[in-house]
Amino acid sequence: MAEKTPNATSSGQPPLADLHRLVWTALMAALIGAGAYLIVPVGPVPVSMQPFFIFLAGYLLGPRHAFLAMALYLLAGIIGLPVFAGGKSGLGYAFGPTGGYLLGFLGTALICGLARTRDGELPWLRGVCAGLAGVGFVYLTGAVWLKMVLNLTWTKAVALGVIPFIPWDILKVVVALACARHMVRLRLTPGRR
């Protein structure tokens, strides 16, 4: 029978691993909110740094805690904290033209989190594929919502809510993945998913 070391729990994780993961979850929720302030208004859907932090949350935290970070961010905005793009908040904003993107970001965080392997690694190809799938998911939910709320044609909804963002979001995926891989290599992240 193997002896337990005082530095590990029965699951093999360090004793403060759960606390470390929760702190990172709260930190990523705060960074998602900060990213919403860094915007360029280009129509009904602004360009912001928010997706970068959502991709980063997925890559660093894994699916469950990335989803929780995004949900925490949404809850903060819905209850009135000014964390949505441009310092907006409230349930009315969450159901406005960008509401589909906000809901879609829950799926994006989860999908990007699937890029982490069981042993905590973050391979390039897997990360890029998860990031692009996450981008596709948020575009789908966002465009559908935009079409319904603003009563647009499909062409107009895609032209306003998808096409202008494609190059920026691909760049954000690559940079978030590079940052996350560097942090994983330095063992700064919460570890396994």
C-alpha cells in the first residue's frame, strides 16, 4: 500500500488545488468583464477584447471552470454590475442585440476548455480547433439572436454580426492559445481539468 505524502490529496492533486482553481475562475470572470471595456464600436455588435479572455479562460481552466467563469461574469452583469460592453448592465441589455453572443460565450468557454488534455497539456492543433469551434458557436448563436431581435435578413445579420469579426477573433484565438501554452509550461495554471 502506497503512503500518502503530506503534499497531495487522495486524488493526487496538491491540497490547495481546488482553491487555486476557484481563484483562477474568479480572476478570469473579472478579466472577461475588463475585456468588455476595451471596445471599438462598429455597429450593433462592438469589437472587444472580451473574446480573448473567454478563449484564455477555456484554455487555462478546462471546460467546467471556464463555463463557471463565464456564468459568473453573466450573473454579475445581469444583477446590475457594469461589466457588459461599454459599462452596460442589466437583464434588458442581456436580451438586447448582443444577447446571443453573451449566451454563446458560455458554449465558447466550454468548447475552448476541451482543448486541455487530461494531464493538463494544451496542444497547438487541439487548441486552434477548439478555438475555431468556439468562435463558430458564438457566431451562430449571435447571428440567430441578432436576426430575431433586430428583425434582419440572414444576409444582413451575418454581415453585421459575423464577417467584420472573423479576422480579429482568429487573431485572438491564436494569441490566447500562445499565452495559455506559455502559462501551462511555467506551471502557473490550475493544472488538470
